[in-house]
Amino acid sequence: MDGPSFQPSGNETVNREGLAAETGRQNDKRKETLLEDTDIVKSAAPDMEPSSCQLAQVKTEQKASPKAQDAVKTPNLRVCGECGYRAPNRSKLAMHMRKHTGERPYKCDQCDYSAAQKGTLDRHMAKHAGEKPYKCDQCDYSAAHKRYLNKHMFTHTGEKPYECDKCNYSAATKRTLDQHMTSRHTGDKHYMCGECGFRTAARSSLSVHMRTHTGEKPYKCDQCDYSAAQKGNLDQHMAKHTGDKPYTCGECGYRTAYRSNLTQHMRKHTGEKPYKCEQCDYSAAKKGTLDIHMAKHTGEKPYKCDQCDYSAADKRSLKKHMLKHTGEKPYKCDKCDYSSASTKETLDRHMARQHTGDKPYMCGECGFRTADRSYLSVHMRKHTGEKPYKCDQCDYSAAHKKSLDEHMAKHTGDKPYMCGECGYRMANRSRLTEHMRKHTGEKPYKCDQCDYSAAHKKSLDRHMTKHTGEKPYICGECEFWTADRTRLTEHMRKHTGEKPYKCDQCDYSAAHKDTLGVHMTKHTGEKPYMCGECGYRTADRSCLTVHMRKHTGERPYKCDQCDYSTTKKGTLNQHMAKHTGEKPYKCEECNHSAARKGNLDRHMAKHTGDKPYMCGECGYRTADRSHLYRHMRKHTGERPYKCDQCEYSAAQKGNLDQHMTKHTGIPTCVASVGTGRLTGLPYPDI
């Protein structure tokens, strides 16, 4: 059953119709006002169409209140005639106009400071009162204003509520997000300096910039005469007086007095590099680092030395250079007589190495620790593979600037550093320092667990692994692992086949620099290393070391599965294959496999017919280097294998073995197990 229906009375019907008509008239009036406001926007910027933001502002103001609607109808009270800025009321427009006029009506009664806004003066007055009522409940930080405390709390929470809608960037404050939007996406820089044309996206940046022209330094230290143009600089200065370091890294415990330093430090752990080069793939964690890099593209070096022709792309490099002229070493150790530090970084490294042993910088990938922040930055490139230093004459790139400098000497041939003792020249100053230790006998790197000392840090690092047993560098292709990074790099060339060291007199190339050095002696004939026992000479120092074991009887390489020992590590590796049966080197032409790469190379000569080893005396060629060595003894008359029971000597070990049967009566013509090859036979003439 239908319920009772409600029928409005006649008066109610009339009232509703009248209300609807009045509402319609008001809506029409709002539309007219909206059109007028659109004209206002156009009159403020006649060359531009009103943006959606401006029209949205007008619509919002229409809904606000009757007072706001009245304000909309008065364009002179709300639109700036200088820049087109629109203010919601007359007082806001008056404050805005002070940016153009420079008026600062609010004066501090305790110093010369003045402000354009009352709130700004109130914040300034807190500096005089020293009052900081807003306390952080997680650390000792306190602030004079709640806004500062809110910003500070983000350092604890890590919260970044302001997100960019065009990329993955997020920020802790809206101002930071606005700066990001203009610098990365819109490129809009509204604020321009009338003195030099400098433009910026942030109004505060323009205010700070203007102080470079006016010389104004409004931020005063209350404990000394220091003053600064920026508050951040004053805050950094105050830490010298208080020693306060409230910002702590949660990853490694690093502490600093400045939030910006902590932000930069955290990028070491995160790997973030927000500053990108527009001309290449380079990126940096710091803007200053990017600025220095950009000078490589522009070639600009504005900082000139007034005592020589040196010029630099950054002021810091020039300051370090000037110490060479002055000889000044201002940083002195307070625990010993060390005073040879021209930079604070050098003194910090000395303190950590010699006194504190402190290594505050740690790699989040592998646990590597160091006393030097720059060492950590360089170390991280092992994990990232970054090689930021590029050669402009070839495709070479390096992870270290020093490596690039050394490489460039190959192009220029420049070797400015010379030893005064022996005339040895080199392209790198640090190499000269290391070389001089050969003459002085200095070994500054000491082992703290035994009496060992070394002339080079790398030598000490390798030695330390004997105590720790640590071998952190592992090959991803095979089971090889080592304590020395350079050994891993060299080992990897076995898998890649890379041979970066080229002979400039023939087509020979080598995987190791030492191997190339030995090869070069074939062209020069030089053999600087001589045995004091028998007069044996060699071009390779390591060969002399191995040779001396013949006289000493030392066999340092021992098999852990039997009693076998040998004088060479390579020989031990060959022996171990007898236990494992492993033959990792495969021939691509047939089914042959070998336990040693040398054996595979000799086998491959059967397929290629290649005989790369040639005698310089008679033109004899062979596929096997060891055969060439044996052959050369015909020309030199060398007989290194000596009988310990008579005066007999031989050029080849097989001949000595056969001779020994005369003393022992035991024939040595037996087959080696698993090879089918006879041992103890004299080698045929080659």
C-alpha cells in the first residue's frame, strides 16, 4: 500500500521558484566575473594565454567568500604590474611588491638586520634570545621554529613525502621538490639578477646571490668576528666552537656537523649520483665534482698560478699546487714529529695508519674498511665497474686519475721525473718515490705481527694475507681465488684472452707487463740480472729468483696430497693435475685436452704450423719456447745442470739424469706414469 504523498502548498511552490531564479542570477554573475578575471590575467601578461593554474585560482576564489569575490573585481589590488603575480588579497600583494622595491620595514632593535615580513623578523629575533623551544625527541637538536623541527625530523624518519610526477625523485620538503622540477624538467628560471644576468629557479637563491654584489654578510658569529652571507656557512663555522656533530650515518657511524655533508656521505652507501653531465655519461655524487668534470669539456682553467704556467679548473687544485712553491706544510701531527702534510687529508691518513688505526669508512658490498674517504670512493668502482677517467686520444679509460696520467705518458712520451742516483726516468712522481727506496733501502710499511717490512704498500698487503689467510678476490669463471686484486685481473686474461701489453718493435703482445719486459730484452739483448754463484744472467728478475733455488735447494711450493715439492708454483700446478686428472684446456680442432695451457699451445702448433720462437743467431724456429731456451745454450755454451759428485755439467736436465746413472748404477729410462713418455733420456740435438 502506497504511503501518503506530500503535496507542497502554493506559497512553498512560489518560494522555491523564486529561490531557483535567484540562484540562476548568481551563477550568471559568477560566470561574468570569471570572464572578467580571465581578462585580468590576460592584461597582466598580454602575450600569454592564461594557464590552467591561473584559471583554477580564479574559480577557487569565486567559491571562497563574498569578501574574496569583491577582491576579484578589483584587479589593481591583486595583480602585480611588474611580473604578473596574482595575490589573494591586498596585504599579500603589498608584501610581494617589496621584492621589487627592496623595502624592509621590519627592523631588528638589536642589530642592523631588517626584513620584508614580520614572521622573518620573528625568526631572526630568536637568534638574539637564544630561545629554541622546539626539541627533537630522538637527538639533542632544538629549533627556534616548529618548521625547522619538522624538517629536521626527516633526517631520522627518512620520509620524503614530496614526489616528482615525472621521475622517481622524492624530497623531504616542497621547496626541494620545486627546485628539482625547475632544474630537471621545466628548466624555468623566473628570478634574474639585474647586475650580472644570473638566473635561478629559487627566489631564495637569488637573494643569496645578490649578496655577492652587495657584500652583505648578515649572519654573525657571537663568539668571534666571523660573518657569512649564508646561514649554512655560519652553522658550519659554529661547529668549530661547539664541536657538535649531530648528524650520524646509520651505516658506518660517520658523524658530521652538517646535514649536507651527511646527505653527500650517504651517497657512498647508496651509490646515488644525481648530478649528470649533459655531454657524456659521467655522473657525480656532488655538484662541485660535476663542475670540475665539466671543465674537461670546456677546457676552461680559470685559476692561474702567479709563479709558473700552471692553471687549474678548480680553486682547490690551485691551492694544493701553491704549496709546491711555498713549501708550506701546515698540518702537523700532535703525537709525533710528522709535519710533511700539505693537506688535511694527508694528515688524517697519517693519524689512522700510525696512531689510531681507525678506519671509519666501510664498503657496504664487501666489508672493506679504510681510513681515507677518497680510498672508499675509488674502491667502490670495483663493484660498479665505473671508469670515469677517459683518454682523449684512444679508447682507454681508468678508475683512477693516476692510472690515466700514466697512460697519457704513452702518448706524450713525457717522463719528467728522474732519479739522481742512476738516471732512471718515469712519468709518475709516486713511482720515483718508490724507486728511490731501492737506493735508500727504506721500507716504511711494517707488519704488526712479525718483523716483515716492505718498500711498497701492496707488498705489505700481500704479506698480511699469510697471517689472515684471507683471499677475497674470486674468479667467476673457475675456482681460482687470491689475496691480490692485480693477480685476479691478470688471471682473468686467461679466460678473456686479452693481451693489453704491445711490443712497439714487432707484433708481440702479452697479458702481463713483466712478460712484455722479458720479451723486449730479445730486441735489446739486455740481461741485467746475474747470479753471484755461477754467473748465470737473465732478463727477468723472477727467473733469477727461481734460478737461485738451484743453489740453495729451496723448494717452497709443496703438494698437500703427497711429498712432492718444487721450486716453481707453475710446476706445482702441473703436478696437481696428476692428482685431479683435470685437463681444462681443450683443443678446438680435435679432442685433445691438456692440463697446462703451454701444452695446449704446443699442440695447437701442429694444426697451425706456427713456430713463433726464433733464434737470433741461426734462424732456428720452434713452436715451444722451452725448446728455444735449450737451443740457445748451443750458442752460449751454458751448462746449468751440474753433477754434485764430479765436475760434469750439462746443457739439458735429461743429459744430467743419464750421467747420474754412472754414479748410482740405477737406470733412469722409465716411463712416467700416465704419460707413456720416457724420462731420463738425453734430449736430441735441436
